[in-house]
Amino acid sequence: MKKEMIKQYGLIDNIKYAIKMLMQKDKMVVFLLVITVFIEMLISLVSVYFPKFVVEQIEINVGSVRLSISILLAAIVIGSLYFVSKFINTKANWHLITIQAEYIWDLYMHSITCPYMDVASASGQNKYQRAKDSVSQGDTGCIRTMIPAVLNISIGILGTIVYTLILLSLNWWIPLVLILLSLLSISVSSYCRNYEQKKKDNWVEIDKKLNYFINKCADPSWGKEIRLFSMKKWLLGIIANCLKDRGYWYNKVETKKTFALVCNSTIIFIRDGISYIYLILCVAQGKIGISDFVLYFNTIANFSYWITKIVDQISILGTASNLVSDFRSFMELDSEENKGKKQNYRELGNAIENIEFKDVSFSYDNDKNIIEHLNLVINKGEKLGLVGVNGAGKTTFVNLLCGLYKPTEGEILINGFPKSDYDPNELRKVFSTVFQDSNVFPFTVAENISMSEENNTDLDRVLSCIEIADLTNKIKGTSDGVNSQVLKVTDNNGLIMSGGEMQKLYLARALYKNGRVMILDEPTAALDPIAERNQYLQYETICKNKIAIYISHRLASTSFCDKIAFLENGRIIEYGSHNELIKLNGKYYSMFEIQREYYKEENDNLEPIKMTDL
């Protein structure tokens, strides 16, 4: 499988994006951060000049009272600045925490509204995992670090310029040496950061697997199998192996970071050592006085502080930029999907006259095609059966039809026009589906059928759909009827249904939606053959005058369809009515005969559904 590269954005572009993100959520936070860094700069300047001022006061013998008052006033100013800085910084951080929580929520919301393929594919899952990591890493997430890093670098550069001008009055090569050695430190940090970004894909897969198993082990629905099959040791072994693999890459990255830390510490030692030795020599030779020594000493200390801060913040900024790229790579998938989106969509009309698959191919992540150059036309009122062994491409066909996947090649036409000519939101209303892997939610029965909140649910319509789906007796047996909660996640009295009852609930849901195309993907998999036969007879009535697509492993269940497509390796290898395919004496016939014997073993009196039965 080809590994899809995460899109990388430029640093300046990411900074603009981060500022825009913050401004959309909370304009005040940028103002607070700017005030904080400028106060820090002011504190730094006061701390440089105040000691020189004190020494000069002592040298001219101003008197203890005046000196004490000067020191007290300076202490009050510095203390006030520290207090204001701490207060504003705390307030800014709280704003950033709130904004980060909002963007975590935005990420979750985008994952359920962006094109389905963007989260269903392996590459989409990797992008989602990286985006999730980028905003959920506490105070190191991209939202919490990008803008503060930019401001700190900006004020650091300003501070470096100011202190460089002061040091130039001492000697021109002192600031030059400090700057050159600092650039070397920046290079070391950049090497470490680039290594981490380059290797990130190696542990994203591990994190995804680890999160999956941890979440599943905490899921009560897994509890039965874990206990009955004594899976605890096995699952813990898988998790332990994941942690071991994750630890390997964590140690690799931390080793690089330790290397960078040792190198930077050595550089700082050499950088500051050279400066202080030179300063001491100047005093010893009488080139500068004590007050100037104090000034230059503090200037070098603060120069080193600002240079070190710039180095650290550049490293943080680079990491934050990579994280912003990870976030954007997922959050902008939808905008890439809809690039060139039409302003005026074609009217869909009240009827779906036909649906055509025109030379359609599909593959996951540019891997082997699941659907291979498929051509098929389904006309209004026609019932199509899709049959074939597991992996033949039946469910993928349905996902393409519903717009959950986009063809890798070819196109799907609705009423003779490409699907892209129609509003996607309007197209979604066309399809009523019963998937084999559908889900229920911890809402009421009525809400699970209408898939909407209670005040937007038509209860009379819900009851009608329940009756058609043959679920009335089950619902009547509950104390709250259609207002009964499904599952016991939020209600201890939640309704528990069998597999067959769940499928009937899914049918009621499809009926409530009343789409013009009915898609039934293994809708009777949990039913016995007799119940299955009755259910399909019911579907025949329900789907009258609609396009209906039936997917089943049981060929007897689809024998009443107008047309049957036998899929193998993503291709239609046999196509026609049930009788035509039987006469063809091909793979459909062979599979049908095998299943006929199975049905006889199940019940000697049960015959497969025939065209005349309908």
C-alpha cells in the first residue's frame, strides 16, 4: 500500500493560519500575549540598568537614605511589573486552554462531517490521528504554542538588538561571537525537530492501534468475548507490544533531543564563558569601571537569555508549525474535496429515472482495485440483486452509490448526469439504507428511527414504520413504547434487542426516511431462513415503484429481483434475471445449488423463493 504523505505548509502560512484560528475564537488572547511579552522585555531592561544605577549611587556616596529609597522604588516597579506579567500571562493561558478545547471539539465534528472516505481509509485514519495529537497534547499542542512562540521570538529579536547595541560599546566581536554560536545551536535544534517530523509516521500507526485496543477493552460490548474466551492475557500482550514499539520510537526521539540539549548546553557554556572571561580581563586591565562591569555583565547575561530564548522558541515554533500542518492536513480535506464546487447545482427532480455506473473503478489509498471497470444501469422501479462471495466488492459498490466513496476512475450518473452536478446534501436524501453494520444510539426508539431529536420526530410516522417492519409487538412490550431508551449506556432500563430485532429497527429507520432508492445490504443476516423469506416478501411490497438494491450471500433471498449481478473481484461476471442465470449454468447456478442443499437441511419443507411466489 502506498503511504500518503502528510501535506506540509510553509512556516509563514502556518503562522497566518494560527493567528486566524485564534482571532476567530478569541481576539483578546492575542492582545494579552503581546502585552505579556512586552512587559517581560521591560523587566529585562530594568534588571540590566538597575544594578549599574545602584553601584553608581554607592560610588558617588549619595547617602544611605537616598540609596534605600531608590532601591525601594525600583523594587516596587519591578515587583509590580512581575505581578502584572504573571496575572496577564495566567489569563492568556486560560484563554488558550479554552480555545484548544474548542478546536479539539471542531476536530471531532469535522471527522463526522467531512467526506466519509477521508476517515474510512488508512491514510485518512493516519491524518486524523496526527491531527488529534496536534491539538490534544496539553500545553505543547499547536494552539497553545504557535502564537506565543512567534511573539517570544519577535520580542527576543528586539531584546537581542538592544543588548547588541549596548555590547558594541564594549567590543564589536563579543555580540558577533554570541550570535554565531547561537546560530549553531539553532541548527542543532532544527536537526532534532526535522528528525522527529520525518519519523512520525512510524508511531502514528502504533498510537492508532494502541488507542483502538485500549478503547475496546473499556467497551462493555467487548466484555462477553473477553471473558468467555479468556482473552485478557492475549489483549494485554498486544497492548504491551504496542507500548514496547511506541517506547522504542519515543526513546529514539528523546535520544536526539538529549543530544541537542547536550550540544546546546556546551555551546552556551563556551559562548558565555568567552564573554565573561573577556569582561573580567577588561576590569583587571582598568578598561572599564565597576558600574560598567555590572552593566556589561548583566547585558551579557540577558543577551544570552534572549538568544537562548530565541533558540528554544524557534525549536518550539518549528514543532508547532509541524503540528499545525498535521491539523490542517485533516481539517482542510473537505475544502480540497470541494475545490471548484459548483455554485448552481442541477435540479434533481422528484424521480430517479436511472442510475448508471460508467466504467467505474475504485481502490483504497491507490492500492489494488476493489471495483474494476464496472458498467451497470439501474432503472426506475427495478429491483437489482448484488451477489457474490465475501470481498467481491458488493458493499464497496453501495458506498460508491451513496456517495460515501468517490470513484478512482469513471463516473456515476443520476438521470444521465454526473453525480457531481447535484447538491450532495440533496443526493443523500435519495437513499434509504439498511447496512449490515448499522448502529443504534443511546436515544429513544423513536429518535433511532427518525434519526432526529424528539421535537422533530413524527411519532405517527414512527409507529407506522414500526408496524411495517414487524416490530410492533417488541415495542408494545415495553413500559415507555417508542419513548423507551435503546441500550443501557445512559439508562439502566434501556431496551436490549436481538440481532433480528435490530435489523427490523434499521428497516423502520429506512422506511421513515422514505428515500427514492432503497438499499438493503445483508438486511436479514441475523434471521433464520423462514423469517428471512417472510422479510423479503415484505420488502417486495415496501420497495414497489422504487429502485431497490438487495445485497445478500443467500441467493434464494434475491431470486425475485428483476436483475441479478454476480460480482467477482470487483467485476460483474454474470448478469440477468434469476431464471436467465440458472440457465447460464455458471457460477451463480453453482452457488445457488449449493445453497439449495443447505436450505433443505435446515428445513425439508422450505423451498427457495421463486418468481411465481411473488
